[in-house]
Amino acid sequence: MAGVYHQLPTELLTTAQMYEADRCAISGGISGERLMEAAGAAVVAEIRRRWASRPVLIMCGPGNNGGDGFVVARMLDAEGWPVTLALLGDKGKLEGDARLNADRWEGDIVPLSSDLLDGAALIVDALFGAGLTRPLEGVAQAVISALADTDVPCVAVDIPSGVHGDTGMVLGSAVSADLTVTFFRRKPGHLPMPGRARSGEVVIADIGIPEVVLDSINRQTHANTPGLWLADFPWPRAEDHKYTRGHAVIAGGAAMAGAGRLASWAARRIGAGLVTVAASPEVLPQYTADAPGLLTLPFRTADEFAEILVDDRKNAVLIGPGGGVSRTTHDIVLAAANAGKAVVIDADALTAFREAPGELFGALEGGKSVLTPHEGEFSRLFKMTGDKLSRARKAAEQADAVVLLKGADTIVAAPDGRATINFNAPPTLATAGAGDVLAGTILGLMAQGMPPFEAAAAAAWLSGDIASAFGPGLLAEDICAGIPGSLAGLKKTAGPG
């Protein structure tokens, strides 16, 4: 039975949730034996799509991941491939479906050893899968270390051994796979770094687990794709005018006006009806010199900034880009929060609270705000350790705000436990001003009424989509200019309406 392949679904299932999916499928009448046979067949199908017959080393572990490996070995051997099957541990200690498939294997079983890498032209990693929770040691660690010194292609079953299935963290050392074949759904560990880099191309195989099992699983972690937030995207309606499209306010800096300018361009491009930059009066001409459609207002003190926000039509505020770490920055954040506005807090506005983060968290209201730290800003504000996904989730709960933790694997987390992992960002996004464009895009979407979590996730995806289409030589200004094209593609996906 070959696997059935389809567009990658967004749900990411933890190891425990995947065990529950298996359990529900088995209790519904699909045997574990059948699931393992389908899993092995799916791996074989993907191998045959990419490689012709060649000497293959199949490394099997002591659990069900190893059982999948025995199925792969049996099927490739039946097709005439030269197969070497290496087992970590004793065959006599295998249990259940893994033991059943080990007994079906009629070839030799040799102990796992680094020496077996010599002469192999393809390696199948079926050692541990997503269930591993402690660092590799002994023979397994030695073999994986030796594997790193070869250029032999490697196929991982479920997830590369040594990568934590729930976090993407490497447990001491881990396989670097060219291809990973996983089953039913991806795991959270497939998308964050370094797990994403170790997984190579990821293919999801349908091995017969019915979709209905998801009904009993609390799915709170997703891959960031438009399907997650497109229904909430604020497309203009025929009856709209500029005032119904929201009025965004950006606190502009004096010394680094470029940051606020980029944010304002992004907010306008993404569809905000009106955008006002509020800044010291002497620098306001820098903001409007090449942006005649931008509004400006002067302010010097937090009280004057609060007066600007008295107008109820000004419904979303961005503070931080180029603002400087100062008491004024600190105070205007509190003014915006106390005014009940949707607030995006970025860059210097986060660092302004490094000595008293609780003061910021206490002012934020009901998950209406978005914090957009990079790792340095995050560590100064939250002072927590652990994997990136868990830290983002804990921070969102602590701050009672959506947290967008930036990076190649940007994570957006909501106070209610939802999280999404972005995976379309190319390295070219590591350029000055990209974060300001991101913050302005979030602001513009929130001004139009898009919920904070969805707005942050959409903005992260759009940045990656634009940068990927643009290619080398990307500047932050190019991201702003690319917004219309990316929106046009999204609109085709969304369809009429």
C-alpha cells in the first residue's frame, strides 16, 4: 500500500497528540500492523521517486520507528535493492508490531556500527523518530557523528533521530536528513530551527489515519500558511472608505526617522485608510518628503501623545521603530495601552521596559496588543530559557499579548495558547528595516480590524512571500513595494467576495 500525498496541512501534532491519533485509529479498527506497513511503504515510495537501486543501510531502533525500518528493508529487498539492516539493541527485546516486522525480515541483522557507513550509497534513519526525549549516547551517538562526516544521502523516518519532535531542538547530536517522511501530520519539531535544517525536504504521507481523529485532539500549533488566517484578512468592501479602513498612528523617532518611514509605507500599502506619524515637529518634514499621502502630527511629551489618541477613529498604534530607549518612549507606550488602542510594540519600546517588564504587562489589555521582539529584546524583557516555541507561548501568556518572536523560524503565540511557526522566510530578510516593515504591516492589518494573532501571522508570511519572490539583493524598501503583488496572489487564493 503506497502512501497518498497531498498539500501539506497546517496542523502540527506533538508526540503525545500523534500517539493519540494512532490510538484513535487503532480503536476505530485500523490495526497497528496496517499502519506500520503503510508507513514503510510510504518511505519506500519516496525513496524510489528519487533514487535508483543502490546499496542502502537501514538503521533500525528499538521501537516502532525501527519497526517502520524493517518494513522498508523488506520492501526494498523484494525489489532487488542491496540492503544492510543494522539494529540498535537486541531483536529479542522488540515488542508488538516492531517485533512482528522484525520476524518477517528474512535477511541478516547486524549490530549498528559506524563501520557500516562505508559502502552505503543511501541511509535510512529509522532509529528513534519523534519520541526521543534525551540526548543520544553510545553507539547511536557515535554513528550519527560519523554520518555527519559523509556525503551519503539520508532519509529520516518521521523525524531525524536526535531532533526533539515537539521543539526542534537537537538532543546532543542529530541526523541531518536530505528527506524526511512523516505520517498524517508534521510535528512541531519539523519547523523551528535547528530541526527544520536537519529535516531537509519534508513529505507527509497519508497512511490511513482518518481525519476524524483530529476532533479529539486540541490542535493549537500550526504551520503558518494563508489557510490559517485568510478568512480574517480585511479585503476592501465596495462600501468602504478611508475612515472605515482604520486610522493607524506611528510614533516616529527623531534620530532614526527611516524606521518610522518604512513602517508607515507598509501600513499604507497593506490597506490602512489613514496613517499618521506623530513625532517631534522639527523632524516631521523627513516623513512627508516622499510620502504626500502621509499625515503628521507634532508631539514632544507623553501627555501630548495621549491627546493625539483621544480621537476614537485612531484605532491602532505602533511604538518603537527608531524611537530610542527613553522615558518618553516608555510613557507613550503606557499612554497608548491606557487609551484602549490596538498597540504594536517593537524595538526600543520593548527595551524601554527591561527594568520593569511587569509594568508593561500590567498595562496591556486582553490580548489586543502585539509584541515583536528579536531574541535579544526577548531575553531582556522575559528572562526565560528553553526552546523557542515554549518561550513564545509562555511570554504571550505572561504579557497577555500576542508575541511575535522573530527569526528564520518566526513564531507567533497568543495568550490562549495558540501558536504558529513561520517557515517561508529566506535569509535575505536579514536586512536593516525588515522588522520595521513587519511592524508596520501588522499595524495596518490591525487598524483594519484583523485580530492581533492573525495579523501578526499574516504579516510574517507576507514578508517571507515577498522576499522569496524578489530573490537576492532585497532591501526593506523592496518588501513594501512587493506588498501589492503578494496581495494579488492572496486574492486569487481567497477567490471572489
